[in-house]
Amino acid sequence: MSENNIIEVILFGQEIGKLGYDVDKRASYFQYNPDFLESNQYTNIFPYVFKRIKQVQVFNKFEGETFRGLPPMIADSLPDMFGNIIFKEWFEAKNKEFKKIAPLEQLTYVSNRGMGALEYHPTAEIPKSSTINIDEIVEVLNKVLDLKNETAAEALNDAALLNIFKIGTSAGGARPKILISEHKGTGKIIPGDIEYSEGYNHYLVKLSINEEWGYNKEKVEYAYYLLAQEVGIQMMPSKLIDSKHFATLRYDRQNGEKQHVLTATGLTGWDFKKTDDASYENVFKLALDLKVPYKDIQELFKRMVFNLVFANTDDHLKNHSFIYDKETNAWGLAPAYDITYPLNINAAYLRIARVLSINGKRTDIGLEDVMTIAETFAIKNPKGIIKEVQEVINSWDSITKELNIPEKVKDGIKKEFLTLFKE
């Protein structure tokens, strides 16, 4: 950590500004690099929150678990729940207290290993490793994530724990996941925290860990991916590794370059863990305000309908992202991700509420509510889109059979599907 508690924020190989944090005042500070401002490059990288001015900007309203006092576009780089579990395990294995790690120091460990294109200097020293054994990582994660038992450094393979720390703390979300890179020629798998060259395919891998629900959630997500592909939703190519781990190509690593990506939460400061701003209307308004192409608005409507029809209730604000084109200085809708059935089919839920509301409602949403959204945002042929999505329900049985998903799981999920147009 730098002596003056200030770190550099880097994008596309140049310092765009400096970030500081005052623990006593519980405030963060950002100042643009004057040279970057004067270059007039990439003027649209932070369309909200940061003003394009030379003066120091102070932020003291972004408290809580999501932002930890940092500006939202910077907090987007911090690990989420799973990443923080691994962060805590790694630090305590090194006899350090995780709760004493300040957000700026955590960013020095994220450094140039994070999702998206933002990087942070100085860089905390992390030993290098060059090989990946997914079975070994799963074995160690089973120990780490078994929170009923105490884990200690001596009980864990240090090299495997290091790999998990490096490639499992940058990816967001609550489920166990790692970042890997697979050589296009040899198929060799290496850690995906640093590598982003054109010679590799770069994957985010959701790991199947001990199947505590009694079935493989990653297979279910892959089945949803196949449904989404059938209806034409834009997603990155995905596959199953060893018929159980869900791997999807990273849209923030393309053409041998890092892509600048921010979630709806990171762009705006809307806390994805709160309901205050959690609505599809807000996501549509954000997309319009970013001036995304009209096809992206149509795509967003199709995703909303798909999530509604196929009972993906956990489509929160961090599950909608936008990607920046540095050539055009413009934003577009990022490929869809985290589309799945998020609930345990073995549990009895009294009432299931959606995270993002539709027409002000989180339950009992019908055709009229969806058509209100369509009218508000000038969607072309909304009924045709709805019917197209509904027809894919017919593929559920054959897809799940092909993937050997148990009948009980197939039927438990299928009964939650929603038919908006009744025949």
C-alpha cells in the first residue's frame, strides 16, 4: 500500500486519476489526471458520478457492503460475497485480519487482475503460478466453503489456495467461480487473472461444489444458456467442463484486449442489494440515457421477458452490464449473463418476489404489465417477442434430458414457468 494512502486508477494503459480514502471521515477522494483531461480522450468512460473537472471530488454517501465508501464505478472492481470469502481465507492463512483490510488496500490486490479494464497501482505482491488443476481447486474450495469447520493454512494446499485467491476473488457474485485461460492451440489451462492475449480463450468458470441442493446448479444454468441461445438472446459462447462446471467466455476480454465494462450499479450508484432503484424501468432509462443502439433496447426487452417467463427472479442491478467502445466513445448493452433458475427446487417458498420490479410490481406480473413497459419504451412487435420466448418452453424437456438433469429438477423448475399469452 502506498505511504500516502493514494492509489492510481489506470485505464487502457494510462493513468486517468488518483483515488484516496480517509478512514476517519469515511470519505473517498478522486482527482483526474490533468494530462488525461487535456488529452480529451475517452470522455465518456464515467458518464455519471465523476465530474470531468481538475479539482478533487469527495464522496461520502456510498457506504455499506456494496460500495465500502468508494465511488460506485471503482467499487464495481471489488470482490462480491464468494470473492470475499476467499480473500478472508487467504489473509487469515497469512496471519492477517481481513476486517482490517481497507478498501484501497484490497484494490491493490485486485490491481490488474480485475474484471473489466480498470487497473489499480501500486500492485500488492502475489506469487506467480502457472498451472491449473480444477479438481484440486474444487477439493480445496470444499474445505474453505465448509464454514462449519475451521480451516487452517496447514490443512490446505497452499499452491491451490493461492490459485483460488488469484483467480477466484476478481469475479463477482455469490457462487464459487474462477477465471481461467485456455490456450487455443494446446488446450493448456492457466490462471486467467493476468492473461488476456489473443492466443487464449478466456473463461469465467462456475464450479460445481458439493451440490448441497442435491443437484447440479451449473447444469441448470447451461440448460438456460441453451434456451437463451434458441430465442436469440446475446450471450458469450459457453460450455460445460467435465459435464458439471459451467464455463462462459468473458466479454471483458476480447480481441486480445481488456474491455471497459460497468454494471448498472457501478454506473449509477444504485445499490443492487436494496429495492430503492431496483426496477426494469430504471435499467431501460439508463440504457436510453447512455444512448445505446435501439437494437439493445429491443434486446433488453427480450431479456426481461425471458427472465419473467423462465422464473429467473434474481436478475438484479449487477446482473445487467454495459460495455464501452473506446473507438466510438460510446456505450452498448453487454452480453447477458447469470441467466438461470436461482431457487432451490427442494424448498417450499410461500411467495417469490422478483428483484427487479416490472410496472411497479415484483409478484403477480402479467401481460398487461409487460405491455406497459413495451409501450413506455417504444418496443417494436412486443407480442411477437413474448410469443417467441414462450415457444422455447417446448425445448425444456429435450434440453434437460440431453444434459441428464433429473426429472424431479426438470419438473420442479418447469412448474414455475410463466405463460403470458394463454392459448
